[in-house]
Amino acid sequence: MYQAIEKAADRLESILSLEIDTLRGQTSEPLAELTTRKNHCLLELSRLSRALAGQNERDTRIEERLRLLKKALQENHRILGLHVKASHEIGGVIAATIAAADSDGTYTTAVVRRG
């Protein structure tokens, strides 16, 4: 069981690393493809964990491997959060620029609010 979990965790960590590098602009992998591959690995690990739950023995190697995987997932989560935050900020700037370009200054939100 350990070998199966180790291989699945290795694959997932490889994908997470690629995704982080892509988000940082260091590589140009398609994010949608990485997300699909990541989801497949997570599904595989989920199935393995169900099989593992049926065993009576604890394997400390598996626990340690999963701790390492958790750290990789936490870093991926942090980088994705930064990417989402940056995307929202960029979207706000674009929306404000479009609103300013569409307006001739006659009607502003302040005038509309005052009536």
C-alpha cells in the first residue's frame, strides 16, 4: 500500500510544482490541463485512503509521506490564493478604466447618489 501512495503523492507533488512554476511565470503549462491532472491524482489518493482505512495497522511511512504532501498542498494553496487575489485586483482596475472611458464626466456615481 505504501508504494501506491508514494507514487500517487509523487505524481501530485510534481503537478503542484508545475502549477506553482506556471503561476509564477517560470513555465507556460496550460493551467486547465494541470487542474485536470491534479484532480485525477486527488481522486486516486482518495480511493487509496479508503482502502487504507480498512486496514488495522498504522504505517508510519505513509503518515510521514502524507505530511510531506500536505506541506506541498499548503504551498500550492497559498500561491493559488495570491494568483486569485491578483486577478481580482486586475479585474477591478480594468473595470474602473472601462467605466472612466465610457463616462464623459457629466454623470458620476456621486451625482446619481445625491439625486
